[in-house]
Amino acid sequence: MLESREKIRQAALSTIENEWKSIKSLSNSVTDDFISAVELILKSKGRVIVTGIGKSANIAQKIVATFNSTGTPAIFMHAADAIHGDLGIVRKDDVVIAISKSGETPEVKVLIPLLKARQNLIIALVGNTGSYLAKQADLVLDSTVEKEACPNNLAPTSSTTAQLVMGDALAVSLLESRGFSADDFAQYHPGGTLGKRLYMRVSDLSVNNALPSVNQNALIPEVIIEISSKRLGATAVLDNDELVGVITDGDLRRMIEKHNDFRQLKAFDVMTKHPLTVDQEELVVGALELMRKNNITQLPVVSENKYVGVIHLHDILREGIL
């Protein structure tokens, strides 16, 4: 059993090592053609059509998804389907990225002349720079690997990883060239946890909470009642409308340890002065980072320096942002 487990471990490590070497060698593939490919896509008035067959088609779909999510409009077209009617997807100004390890698959050989006849520019992402696809393409991105991670050197493993990395390199280069920002990214990812991290603001959560507050001269029993009734584990301390401090459950516990009779103490005596605050327009992830950095679980929320609410770590947890 131990020998079998070690064999599994070594197979996994060998796969990772082989694929890592393949990825590392791709630094030699960032050639003038790569830069020209980025420039071509940036200047194009059309979309990027990404095509392939077999495992390369699976990689093409992922590259399309990455392009679309980072501001480069893209469509996947299966190479086999293209020669049976789906070629209608391609428009005049579209740039085509054709992905193939060998560059010699029959479907690709049929498809390329059709694309050239329509005067679409072709970028080959290919593992054989001497292939038909490479020779026919306008630009060539070399994804050649020395060998597959498969011990028989047959199953596409290192080669598809290399294709994927080159696709990511294109997408990120395009993203940075366009100045694609986090706000832009949020517009393309409005749903799920990722979207919430990018667009949800503190006010979206704090508005649902109570607004605990006491005057700085309030006696401690009043403070305890306010914290307990508002159920946020803290209360703001105000001087008129100005936020001057915060009292948390932890502050009350520490007070009890120090004072046998605390009933005559006032909020001013116990509060944390000059507390950390967060603006209501701040992203929730910013509030979360502030909580983590200072090891606290709630923050007073302000608007133009006026106290308007509280955001609690539990609010963020409920949204699944952590």
C-alpha cells in the first residue's frame, strides 16, 4: 500500500514538473509576432473568433471566456462545426485565433483557406511552427512543448497547458493595453461572490443594521442596554452629532475586570477614543481588510464625517465575501 501511494505521489510530481518546464520555456514565445497579435486585436473593429478541435477546442472555450471577462469581445467556433455551417459566425472585421498542437488536423486544413478567402486575419496558436497552419497564418504564437506530461507522450497535457498560458498572456496583455480597471471588471462580473467583492459598498450592508448610539455622558447601564438592544456588539459614542468614540462588548468586559462598581462610570470613561471608521461609499472588501488588519469585528460607518451606521463582520460573512 505504501509503495502504491508513493507511486501516485511521484506521478503527480512528475506531471507538475513537466508542465512547469513547458510553461517556463514559453518566455521564448513572446516574440514580435506575439506583440503584433496584441496590436492587431486592439486595432480590430471586430471580435476575436477562437477555434480549434479536440482538446484544443476546450482550451479555446476557456480563452474566449477570459477574453470576454476582461474586455475583449470573443466567440468560440468549433473547427468541425465551422465547415458544416458555423462559418457564418465570422464577420468581415473579425480576427481568428486558430489553436492546434500539430497544425495539421484535417478540419483546420479545410477551414483556413475558407477564412483566408474571406480576408480574415489569422493568428495561429500552434505547437508545430513548420505546420500547414503556421505557414498559412498571418501571425504565429509558438506553443511548442518538448514532451507531454503523459508517460506515453500521447495525451494532451503539457501542450494544452501551454496553449492555455499563451491565451492568458494574450488576455492580460490586452487588458493592460486597454487600461482595463477593477471597475470595468465589476461590470462584467455582477453576479456571485466575485461580483460582490467588486461592487458591493459598505452602505449596501450597513443600511440594514440598527444605529446604536449613546451620548458621551451616558451612564454605563444605559450603554449596556443600547449595545444589547441593537445587537451589534458595539455602540457609537456621540458629542451632540459628532462621533467621539466607540464602546464594544470587549470594552465592557475589560471595564468589569478593572472596576468593582461601574454603575457611575460614563461612556466617556470607557470608550475607545478616535475610533477607526469607514466611509459608506467604501467597497465592502476595503472594510473587511481594515477589520482584519486591526483585529476588530465592527466599524462605525460615516458619510462626510457624520456617523450613519455600523458594519459588522457577520454582515460580510452572510454575503459570502470572505
